[in-house]
Amino acid sequence: MAFGFPAYVKDRRNLVLNTEDTKALALEIVKELKWQAIDEHPFAIDYKTPNSIMTMGERVYINVTDKEIIIRSECLFPTRFFDFGKNKAVIKSFWDAYDEKLK
């Protein structure tokens, strides 16, 4: 469980595909997960997860560099300092879909 203002979790992995293919795969995954687009940049995407009973949703940043993919999930409500494991679960759902697509 994350603690902070706002609570967040960050994870990274080395790239398996090239930068463009990794970003395309990430976009495919976030659409399948039904996350809502906030913004897209040349090598980064910014999405929001749906609201739930426990949260107003999480903001998910996915940054694809030359060597790695970095994902950060944070609570949308800035004064929420405890996430009850939600941000870690958001990142896990992305990595699970990512790993499945790479098979």
C-alpha cells in the first residue's frame, strides 16, 4: 500500500520491443482496460482509471524511453494519502496484460 500526497506507486521494466512498438502496445492495453485518455505525448501517455466505490480513479502515466517503460499510478484526489493497494493493483493489471501480449 502506498502512502504520500497523493499516494502513488511507480514501476519500470526494460524494453523488449522497440520504443514505437512498446508505445503502440501500451495504447492497445489501456484501451482494453477501458482507461480514459487524459493526454498523449510522443513517448508518454496519461490515462485515468474508472471511478470505483473506494476511489475517484487513479491517474496512470506511462513513459517509454529508449531503454525502459516506466509506469506510475497515483490517486486522482490529491489529499488522499493512503491508497489501500489500488495503485499497485492498477500497475499489476497493466503488466499482466503487457506480459500476455508479449507471449
